Amino acid sequence: MSITNRSGLTVAIVAALVLLPNLGGPPLWDDDEPRNAACSLAMHTTGDWVVPTFNGRLRVEKPVLVNWLHLAGFAVAGVNETGARLASALLTIGTCLLTLRIGQALFRPDAGLWAGLAMATCLSTGVGGRAATPDAPLVFCTTLALWLFIRGARISTADGTGWRDAAVQLPAGAAIGVGVACGLAVLAKGPVGLILPLVGLGGFCWWQAAVDPGREGGRLLRLATAFIAACHGLRLHVILATAAAVSLPWYVLVTIRTGGAWLHDFLLVHNVGRFATPMEGHSGSVILYYPIVVLIGMFPWSMASALIAAHARRTVRSDADSSDTVGMRLTVCWIAAWVVPLSLAGTKLPGYVWPAYPAIAAAVGLFVADWIRRPSVATDGWMRWAWSFLAASGIAIGVGVPLVTHRFAPGAEWLGLVGLAPVIGAAVAWICQAASSRRAAATAWAATACCTVGILLSVGPACVGHVGGTRQLLAAIPVDRTATLPIASFGAPASAVFYAGRVTPLGTVPQLDHPTEAAAFVAAHPNGHLVVHAQFADQVTAVLPDSYGVLRSANSFPTFHEVLLIGPKSAARPTRLALEDAGRPPRR
């Protein structure tokens, strides 16, 4: 793969191949996607773009930017899965292009290309970029902030080819740009969108000021004066003021509209509370959780993770190449700013550290570029282990996927064939390396990543998702009756709210908590239907009229919990084919 001026087009095409095919094919994944999409659907229906609600109740978990993006997607692609996910995919393509530019600015053009490709084809990008969640907007905004900082703070060497050791002096215009990007990140995810980027950028400015050859004094004095210089050079006041100007108007407005309830619960429960204690069962080891997450999330580039980490360590400690050393300092600071604080948090989720991936991809890009330009016998030997691990991962996919799909999604066992891509790619890379064509070997690596991640995520969820979910469950309701048909849920997944909300004129789906409430709902709405978790089926059907029964059964996606549609037996009598389409055997 030659390095040309069309690098951006190459990264954009590869990212689009991973993110766009069959974007709306799978149903919304419970629970985050349908909660976000249902909130956006409520805004679309009511015209209230300020106060986020879920099923008629105040939604305090997330700020509003993701909902605004969904509304734009609904306008382009309709109120469906594609509309809900379109903005995430497009913003993630933008993130990959920014990663390309970051790698080029921190290191070299060839390193930037490989960084962009690594970001575009890693597993976390494929998952997060195809999800209707705030993660993709947050990652785009924070990566934009990083790029604007690099563009404004770059301290060139005398020949203009790279960075040099010196304190950072960020121009006012660049500080305003960083503040705008961070302000949008605050609208996407909250204070984390401002605090952690500033930790990363501020840490780098402090490091640069501390190693400035012109700084005098003892170590402690140098660190103290470097800290002051870092705060001044970062123009912290400008960034904070700009971020506040971008994000505060909505925060103030939603606080006024809700009497302070939204802000109180969002900050104290879903920020302070999530940091202090595990919530919703999302916890993990302080030391091991996120390193394991990153290894999985950077698949298949993580097959050489030990080599990449060792190369980054040598680069950041080296004095031989000041430009790469300074660039790696910023990379390390950005990664640490996300991984270290979130490792200390009580609540942990894989997507929390996705904003660190552009910097991780930049380290990958530099490693690949240096391996191609300055090969060594030792590195070549270790790279053969990387190809072996890649082939082993393909075998694991080929064996594991059929076993899982046979149990939960019969008929989708053929997805195990995707495992052939890593096996073939590893063989091609090994052969190319043996022929001393390391660029061809790296190209085979990138192609393998694109094929494996792209096919798994564009085809796999759709094949698995067709066997169930509330999307298929509600398809049993006669279309000509939806104009007056109310729907309620009893222990059903969040997706029931989005899919039922599209067909019921009530706009909301009443959440029933006791069988007597189900009986009262049916009494008030004789033609009403219930979406019920199977574990409550006996309790609910026991209090309903004899004319009511189970019309259809399906599995929630991707948790595979059985969900039932209960309604008047005369309203919709599914055929054997309808039940089999839902992935469940007909009841006898």
C-alpha cells in the first residue's frame, strides 16, 4: 500500500465499508439503543427538543446531543434503526479521518495512514460506530478537541519536520476551537467530555514544560513552575469559558424546565454515583478490566499489542528522535487520561474508554510504519507470533460462533466461516513477510481487519437478530388496527417502548408492575395488547379474560430473554410460519 495524497479517501472508504453496510438491519440492541431512540422518538412526536423523556418519564441518564443527532437521522432515513444509527456511523468515519490527521501531525504521513486504518477496522469502532448511543458523538468531539490542540500547539523543529522539547503556548483561536469541541462533548456525555480531555492535554503541557531545556532550578521547583506554565500555555480559562458558552444554555434551560430534577439526578446519580459505586452490575478489576477491554476492542491489531507497547515505551524514552518522542508523550497522556480515572471508577463499561482509541491507533500506526521502514530480525521474529495469534483468533471464531448461534440463533451457524478471514490473512501476511515485503504484510493485516470486523458486524447481528426481538414480536399486530390500538409492557425490554411507540397512537407504552395493573389495563382497553417477559406470563394470563392469550413469542436481542405478545385471540392468530419466523416453535 503506497502512501499517497489519497490517504484520507482510503481511510474513509475502509471505515464506510465497516460501518455503513446493513446499518439498519439488526433490531435495536437492548437496553441502551432503544432507550436513546425512544427518547428521540418522543422529541420527534412532541416537538419538545429540550427535555429528554423515556416512555413519558424524565430521562436523566444522558444529555441531549445524541437525541438531536437521532432527529437529524430520522429526517434523512426515517424513524427506524438506520435513522437512529446514521449519525453515529458518519461521526465515527469522521473520527477515523481525524485519527489519520493526528497520526500524520504527531509522527509522519505513513504512520497517520496506518493509524487511520487501525482506528477504522478495530472491533470497538465497528461496535460503537454502529450503535445509537452517545459514545460515537463523544469520541468524535473529544478527538476533534485533540486534533485542534495538536494543530494549534505544534512546536516545530528548526527544519519544520516535527515537534521539539518546549513549553506549549496554545493560540487563542485554537483554545476556542478546543473549547467548542469539549462543549459539544459535554452535551454528548456530561462533564467527562470536558474534564478528561483537559487532564490529557494539561498533562502533556506539564510534561513539555518540565522537560523544556530553558527551565532552571531543582526538580520540585521545575515541576511547580512547569505546572503554572502548563496552565497558562493551555489557556485553560479560554477553553472553560468557550465550553460553558456551548453547553450551558441547554443545561440551564432543562434545569429550569424540570425544576432542577434533571440536573440533580444526572450529576449526583449518573456521574458521582457511577464513579463512586458499581451500578447495574457493571463493575470490574481496577487493574485488569480496561487493559483486557482494549485488547479485545483493538482486535485484530492487538495481536501485536506487546510489540506496540514496547515500541511506544522506547519512543517516549528516546532522545534520538525528538519529534516522535514528543508525539508519543501526547499519545501516552491522552490514553492515561481516559484509562486511569475510569479504572478507578466503580461503574465500568467497555465503551467508556473508547475516546482513548484514536491515541492507541496512533501508537499502532507508528509501530507499523517504523516496522516497514526500519525492520529488524527481532521484530520480524515476534511478528510471526502476531500472525500465529491472528490465525488462532480465526480458528476461535470458526469454532465458537457456530456453538453460540446454534444455541441462541439456529440457522446462523454459517457465520463461523468469517473465521477464515483471519486464518487466510495471517497466512498471506506470513508469506509476504518471508518475502521481505513488510508493507504487503501490513496491508494484508489491514484487509483482514476490514473483512473480519466488517462482515461480523454488518451480517452477524442481522442474522442473529432476525430470530426475535420486539420488532418481530409486534409485527403480529394487525396493521389496520394500530390506529386505535394501545400497548402496554410488563417486564419487557426497553426496545418494546421504541417499537410499540411507532405503532400506538398513545405515544407511550404504560409500564405495568403488578398483575392487577395488567387486568385494569385490559379492562380499560378491550383491544389492547401486552408485551410481557416470559417469566411473568403465568401471573399475567391468570388475571386476564379467557379471550386473551399468547399471540406470539420471540427472544429479546441480544440478551435472548423470551418475550411474549398477549392479546385478544381473535385479533391476530399467528400461523406456524409466523412463529417460526420469530425463531420460536409454535405452542401446542
